[in-house]
Amino acid sequence: MSSHQKSTSRLLKNDIVLLAMLVVVALILFPIVSHSKKPGVYALVELDGAEYTTLNLNVDATLTVATNHGTNTIVVHDGSVSVESADCPDKICVNHASISLTGETIVCLPHKLVITIKSDNSALESEGSIDAVAE
């Protein structure tokens, strides 16, 4: 066996070991990452980087957001959020699947609209309450 064949077989063997190790690590991490996402409580709707409103995922609703950039119709149904219609040219936000798990987002770049699922209840508290920093 020539030295070239030995180095090629050694490289192949090392590649297989590395690939096997990566598969094992992925199999260990997958359940941890997939179970870390939990159902959200509300959807945070932001326009141009600023909070616009929040939508409770437990209450079915339809919200039309009209700005100088365009119009989006957001629908909350059965604990999930989707963009039903938009007058943007690409319609990526409309074609996006409904979201319901913490951290998931829908983005409409032409309209500068971002919808993010959140899990804490702080945004759903009554608007008349005083926050701890203000007291």
C-alpha cells in the first residue's frame, strides 16, 4: 500500500469519526432545543422598531394595521397568529405559516412590521396599573 493510499484511508476514517460525533451531538441537543419553545401568551406587534400593540393569543381577533408603508391584516385564531392579507409586493408575511410558540416571528420588511410571540403576561396587565419603576 502506498503512502498516498494510507493518508487517503486515514482521512476518510477521520471524516467518518467526525461525522459520527456531530450526529451524536445533534441527537442530544435536538430534544433540548425543541422542548424549550413553549406556547406563547401574546403577540407583540411592532412597527418601524417601536411597539404598536399586543394581541392576546387566547382571544380570536382581527387587526388591520395601516401605515404610510402599507396595510397588513393580522388574525389571531385558535391560539396562533398569521397575516391574512398585505399589500406588499412579495407577500412573504402572508405566505408565512401561523405562529404560536415563544420566540417565533413574522416579518413584513416593506411595511416595517414585526410580529413576535411572547410568553410573559406583563403586556396583558391592565393599562391603569403603575409599573414598579414609576412608583
